[in-house]
Amino acid sequence: MATELKHYAAGPSGPDAIRRANVSIDSAAVPAADVLETTVAFPGAKLGQVVSASPASSLAALHLGFGGARVTADDTIGITLVNPTAAPINPPAITWAVSILM
């Protein structure tokens, strides 16, 4: 769930508004040599908006890669993890710094 939601610019839906929040995501196991998108609620997110996400801890230490972030539906974002290894990886919950350009 999104926490610490902040607005920048003239208002929450201004032309240059940015919403920022720290989001904790506890993904399922990422299959071997595959990707997994996990979705989480992000109030105010709308389809077509630009998402930026950065993990608070190292994904490389978990042998995972970051495949991208996107708005999957209104009020919902998806974070994609990449597992390049030959075995499934079940990552711990990861906190992400997420920004959405309105």
C-alpha cells in the first residue's frame, strides 16, 4: 500500500504534478529465467501516466533485475522483477520509492 503520498506543483492534478510514495511490495516467487509483475494500490494513479520506481535495497544482492514499472489500472501500479537464474527466487518484501508524473 502507498504511504507518505505527497503532491508537488500547483495541485495534485496540475500539469507538472508529481505524486511520490514509499510502497512495500511482497512479491511471489519469480520463476527461473522469467519475469513477474506484482501490482499494488497507488491512489490517484491513472492509465497512461509515467511511473518511476527505485528499490530501497539492492536487487542484485537477490540475483534479481528490475523490469520496469507502469500504471496497470486506475489507482494501481505494477513493478516487474526479472530472474535471470536457473532457479526460482522468492524475494523478501521490498520498499520502493515510486513517483508518478501526472
